[in-house]
Amino acid sequence: MSLKSLSKTRWTIDANRVAVYPYGISYILGTVLAFIFAGIMLLYMKYENGSLAGSILFLVFLVVILLLFFWHGNTYVEFDGSRGTMQKKLFGFIPVKTVPMSELFGINVVTTTGGYNYRMFSKKDRYGKGVLVSSGYSKKTDTHAQAFVEQVVPVIHGYLDQYGNAVDGAPEPITSYEYYTSIGGSYTIKNRKIGLIVFGILFLAFGLHEWVDPWMKDVSTLQKVLVIVVCVAIGLGFIHAAFSHIVFDTATQTLKRTSPLGLGNKSILFTDFAGFQTIRKSTNSVYTGTEIHMYYRLPNSQQQATIMLQMLKSSKQIERFLEETKSIMNS
């Protein structure tokens, strides 16, 4: 088995048991570090002229670090259908997390910088960090990712259904709205208008300043023009977003997106609604928020499209927004 194949998600599916190995990248990192540490060791022995005991201690330290990386590649998440539990085992033998399947919500996709992976989320924190159950992928058409979705996810979700995946209790009726402004039968998604306008003005002001009395003296004319164009474009983009709106009109049973310049305007019937999707965004491993998208069917077509409704951070915020949106569409 090659290192490249080891870096991908591995899984085993047995009777009433699924085990996934999502940390295969640790094998690659361990191999790279092995060559780096070997070079460091050779340089140390050649130029430092250290004692034998010191060299042995340094070698032992490097070996331990490498073993930790390789052992981490053996970490797996086990879904035991007979016991009804999910258990994560560090290094393949140390249980570090055990969760009853009755408390699990399901597997969802999480986007990262330049790619995506899959994580298991709990009912209590269904839009939180989750538990990693796959390695990272860069292409939506990745055949290995498709195989994971087709072969592994349905089996695990079958276990969740078996142990009562449905959330207990009916949601409380919505009587007031936190994320919508209601006027008659129209509900407009609130946006951070003031913040967007402020950022837009700041970028426009910087671009104007660089045009009239530039701070950047030692740059070429082309570079100066590029800075001005980028600042103006970003500033206008913020201001345009501030005055763009998404409105749910219950009278016409239509979702409408409108903007001052008419860019990206849409009109979608409630009957074409095809579901919601949440996409957790991270930049350099730092969580930046979760996008909430609505899928809808295109008229006279079998294809679907998506529109982003909102971006929020906490699970409670996201759940509340979805509850309000569903309440509006069902009214």
C-alpha cells in the first residue's frame, strides 16, 4: 500500500461495525519529517561533534516524534451498530471520545481552505466543530470522496436511524423573528448594513486618497492604479451588498433577491424549494462561520441551483435562523 493511498480516507465495513481512518495525512507528514530529521541528525553529528550520549538522546527524541506522527495515522472513529456508540480511538487503541448514537445528528460536509472534508455532528451542536470522519479533498468530483459518501455514509446514517436519530419534541412556534424584518407578509433577512457601509466608505476613501495624495511613493504607476481599482471595487462591493436584500414574500409564495444594480437578482417560488445545506467555513484552520444555503429546482429542468441566505457562527444562531425560515415558508 502506497503512502498516497494511506493519506486518503480508509474504512472497513463489517457486520454492525464501521471504522473510518481519516488521519492518513499523518503518514505523509511523518515520512517528510523523517527525511528532514535525518538531515538534521547528519549535520549534528558532522559539525557539532557531540558526545555519543548526546547523539543517542537526540536520536531517541527524533524517533519518538516520528512514531507519534505514524501512530496518529492509525487513529480511527468506530461506529458500533451492536452497542449503538461512536468511539474515537487515538493511535488506534486509546479511547478518547465515546458518544451514544442516539445523541448524534449526522455527517455533513465542511469546507476548508482549498478543499473540504466530512464530519459527524451531534444533536446538541449540529453546526459546531464536529468529529472528523474523512481526510481532506480538493475537488468536488473526487472519486474517493464520492465512494465515501456512497458506501460509508448511508451505513452510518442507518445506524443513527436505528437508534432514534429523530430529534425529540416538536419545535416551538415562532412568534417573533431575530433574523428577519417583517412588514405585512414580507420577511426581509437582516444584514449588517451599517458595518458594510462603513467598510465600503473606508475602502473608497483609501482608493481616493491614493489617487489624490498617495501614501505609496516608491511604486510604479501600474501598481498604484491596481491598488486604486481594487480598493474602489471592494468598497463598491460592500456598499452594493449593504443595499441588497433577500425577501420571503408569503403573499406570492416567492423568495426574491434584489440589488441596486440588478446584479444577481432572483425570483424563486416556494414550491421549487429543494432543501437547506450548511457549509462550515475555515481559513488556515480557524473557524470563520457557517454559510446557510437554500437549494431550489430550476424551472423546466432537472437541475438544482443554490442561493446563500446567511452566514452565522454558533449552532443556536443557525438553528434559530432555519426555524424562522421554515416557519415563514410554511405560513
